[in-house]
Amino acid sequence: MAIPIENIYFLLCYAWNKLDEKERVDVSIDDKTELLDLFAKVLITSSKLLLKRGIDKSYIDHQEEISGVKGKIEISQTLKRNLLFKQKTVCTYDDFSANIITNQILVSTINRLTRTKGIDPFLKIELAKLQTMLLGVDLIEIKASHFKQVKLNRNNRFYGFVMNVCHLIFQSTFPSEEKGKYKFSDFTKDEKKMNQLFEAFIRNFYRIEQRKFNTVKKEIIKWQFQEDDIESHQYLPQMETDISLENEEKKIIIDAKYYKETMTVNYDKERIRSSNLYQLFSYLLNQQDGSEKTNMATGILLYPTIERDYDLDFKYDNHKIQIRTVNLDTNWKNISTRLKEIINV
């Protein structure tokens, strides 16, 4: 499944809940743009906005041996190192600096991209210029744990989008056989990663773009089984919907599934994936709590497609069961319209 680059960018903006960046960052995408170059363009544009706004700084603790006194004297360490006769002290002091984890991740990601094979030469020059604008910020060997150290608050929340981009670049670039160089792995070819992206996109799209349902969330559904003992219950798998939409009168459960091929083919006939139907059927039966809206809840299996749309309708008891697709190989207006039609907004 080949999704246009521009639509991949929009999917990411929705999934990250950063819709303002979708309009603010002009990535100037054309038919020849590669995914690696898209990441570079987004990082360049958003970093320039960040620098224009002013990069974040914070107080950093330093401890060193110095002549004289600066900040707080660490007496025990000074005596232990026998420094007094050298007229030196061990001091701890604060320094207001831009050399903090968010900026270290940013400058290191920029540096990583400049060393990634296949990047557009002009974008590489732009990235190198950006790196010189972040002098005084240390290069680090980025690890997954570094992103967990990032703490966003009201004052630095504008780093959220940039950190998401950096994290995606980190996950998509790997050391190559050539020392000091990286190779790019196209995450759109990874069905598991695309399934996570598609699910997050659909959930946030409905959270942002419709007003018919005031609740849009993941929902944990309990099995309506009776157990002879408490111990048996712990072995049941957890049921969690991808998207549950609710208002006072109506409920829709959506299971968003990403596959390279929408349907399976058996003896030259297209079939709905049975495991997907079983899962949705379990959600519908076990979420019933006696109320009218749960007894009449609609279940939707939603798939992306780039060739043709499917609109299949079934019914079990009072439950509508629908199979729907959204074509991701079309302009964004059509995608938006289609998704709203699916929930009848």
C-alpha cells in the first residue's frame, strides 16, 4: 500500500495531536519527495520556528575543582582530595544553559540526519547550518531512554512536535556498515507500526473533527463470564477497543485495522478477516449493560485502502455491524469527508 507522502504527514499530525503544526509547517511536498526528505523538511522548518521563538534553557548543576570559590563549597570532597594546600576547592554551582536534554536530542538528531544515506544534498546543507546555530549544545548518542527524560510543561510545550519528529527519526534510522553513517528504514512498510499510526489517527480525527459524540476514547470491556473462583479471572485476556464513540443516545465501537491488503483472498474470493469479526463481535456482546444504547451499539471494522472502498452491512440482534474503508490515496478533503460519513456526521 503506497500512501502519498503528504497524507503520511497529516496522519502523523493527527496521531500526535499536533494539528496546529499541520498548518504552520509548510513542508513543500511534491510527488518526488521521499519519506526521509519529508522528515528532514519537517525538522528543518519546525527547528527554525523553535530558534525564532528562542530555545529552552534551564539551570544545570556543575561540580568542579577551581581556584577560589564559586557557588557552594563541597568541604568533605575538598578535604578528601587534599586541595586546600593547592588553594583549590570543589564547588557546586548552577549555570543557566541551553545544554539540556531536549536541545541535545534535537542537535543530535540533526547531526544523525546529515549522516544518513540517501538524504537530499540541499537538505543536508540546511541541516548543517541548523547545527551551527545550536553551538554549546552537546552531541549525544541518542537512546530510547533519552525521550523518557523529556518533561514538557506550559513553558516548553512547543517542543512536543519537534520531539515527536526526533523520536520517529531515531526509530527509523540505524547504523550502517559504513562507520559513522546511518541508513533509513521506511516505517510505512512495517504493518505493525502503520497499524498503530492508523489507529491513533482515526481516534484523534474523531476527537477533533466531530461534535456528535462527546466521548471518544479507548474503552476497556469486561468479559461477561461467571467464574467459579477468583483465580480464573486473571487468565482472561483484556478487551480494549480502539475507538469508542458515545453520546447520551448512541454508541459506536470502531476497530481500526491496517493491512497491506484490505481483504483476504480464498479460492479467488475476497473475504473479511475472520479474527477481526470475532473481536468486534466480542466487544459488542460484552459491552452490553442493559441500557438501550449499549444493546443497540454499532460495530465498525475500519480499514485503509488505496484502490476501492467497501461498504458492507450486517446485523446481529439489535447491533449493526459495518465494514468500512477509507481511501488514503486521495486528497485530504475526501478523506475527511469519508470519515465523517462513516459515523453519519
